[in-house]
Amino acid sequence: MSEATVALRGGGKAEIKVIEERCKGCGFCIEFCPMRVLDYSPRINARGAHPPYAKNPEACTACGLCEQFCPDLAIYIVKKKGV
């Protein structure tokens, strides 16, 4: 699993987590990210796909669109409270 910690506006933090072996490489999370945070990883998983990674984590607003569009539940956001 890959992950990236991002600082959110308002002082909070979040983590973008990718379960790489679940990813089939459809690219929905990359295409629909309004802040262009994600890109295809150079790594290849067991399914022969290039899973996403946080190319621009500082731009992430933790909107959650990536996890909403993922048909395989391979990406999700964990917001950390009080950090």
C-alpha cells in the first residue's frame, strides 16, 4: 500500500492511501481529481496495472472524489483530527 500525508487548509492533515494490488489501472481517480494530485505510478502491480500515486500531494484538499470514483475501492482518504 502506498500513502502520502497531506497538509489541509485550516491546519488539519489527511492521508491518501492506495491499495495498489486492488487497482486495475482505470485512471478514474486520476482523471476526476479536480486538483490534479494523482498520476500513474511507474510501478506495476500483480494485475499488470500502474496504480496511482500522489504526484502533487500539497495540492490535495481531501475532497474524496478519488475514492468515490474508484470502482475497486483501491484508494481512500483518512482525515486526521486535531493534528
